[in-house]
Amino acid sequence: MTRRIESARVLRNTRITDRLWWCEYEAPVIAASARPGQFAHVLCSAPDQLDPLLRRPLSFSRIEPDLGRVAFLIDTVGRGTAWLVDQQEGSEIDMLGPLGGSFAFQPDRARALMVGGGIGLAPLIALADLAPAEGVQVRLLAGGRDAHQVTPRAWLHSNVEYHVATDDGALGHHGFITDLVQDHFAWSDQIFVCGPTPMMHAMANLTDELTAIHGPRPAFTSLEARMGCAMGVCYSCVVQTTTGPQRVCHDGPVFPQSTLTWTWHHEPTATAPSVG
């Protein structure tokens, strides 16, 4: 993997719900080697201001190496992301990437179940983009507190079968996205998950229960974490796995679901969602 700092040029920032934005950049060097599940560490301030000081880790939502473009699905949760989506077409954004490990469809398997919560849909959209070329069918289950946290269907590949759940019932199934998993688990032969830590933990437990009924299939989870350096040096994003402590930024963010212990689940300072 080749990681570079690149001055990415803003192509468009599109507001797709009251909370979510789709932001596209010209970044040919990063786009050339980025893979779904990886992320960029983005400076969300003018170079002469450095406020906020720390970069924000953003998962690639679309990667177009032939066009030299990448896109991010962004939830404006703080000063950094609010600044980022406010940048005008043609502005230059300082990006470091691609970073971390990636998702990949498993050999000789052709039915991928993807489960995403809120902004966790981001890397799953990028992975689903690769499915037609690899002969993989995709069912994508997306959940959010309300309709404003759910990515509209138009931003996904047309071949994706899309199912939605919202906590308040405003869109799709009234309830948690994990409520829908049982209807699709038996169909699947590989599983990919990303979202808030409680949802991913619940999904891991549900996978264990359904595996006892339907048999095992490979499952992979992309974790969210606060990050300082995003290159494995500062150890601010360590989680415990069955193979010992692992850095989300360097050893992840994608892990085999079976290796995650979830012992950090009730330690918010260790695994809070990426800073806005």
C-alpha cells in the first residue's frame, strides 16, 4: 500500500439529507491505490489556521481510479466536518491516505450481506461498487435513528438490493437494522459490517446465534475510533482482540468479526465515533 499526502481538489459537496453530505474530490494519487474499507486522514482547517488541529479519519465511499476521484459520505457532527462540507468547488484539501486495511469479497462466494448503521454505510457503499465486476450479489441493510441519517438509494450502485430501518419508523422498518438480519442471513455467504459500536457488537452476537442455525460464513467488521496520528504510532485507538491489542488505524479498521472481544464497548473514550 502506498500512502501519500495530497492536495485534493473539491469537485462538489452535495447535501443529501439534513445531516449527510456526499463530498467528491480530485485526488489521483490516493485514488490510484485506495480500496474499500480504507480511509483518508483529512485536515479540516486552512493550513495557516490549524484549528481544529487534528485530522479527521474519513472512510472512502467511492473510489474511481480511472477518473482520479474519491468521495466521502460525511455526517456533520462537529467543527471539522462542518468546515469541510462548506468548502467551495476548486478548493484544495490536505489529505493523507490511503490508510488502514481493506474489505475484500471472499473467493468462491457470491452473496454478500452488508449491514451499516448511520455513517457506517460509507465503506460498504464503496465495497458494493465492486460487486458487479466480481460477480457478487449484494443486499445492503442500512439503519439510522431517523430518515436524515439514512443514505438515499440514489447514491448506491443500481445492482444493490437496499433495505432500510429507522429507530423512529420514519423510513423503512420501524426498529433496529439488526431486526432485518435474520431475514437475509441464510441467503448470504459472506458478511460485512460497519456502524456505531453498540450496533456492531449486537451484530456480532446475532451472527453467533444465526451461525448455530445456518452454519458459519466469513464476517468482517470495520471499527470506528478516535485517532491521533492514524499511522499506528500514538496508540490512541487500541482495541482488544483474541490475538492481543490491535490498533484500529494500522491493524484495522477492518477485522474478522470473530477476533473482536468488544471489551472496550463500555469505554467511550477508547472507541467513540470518529471526531467531527
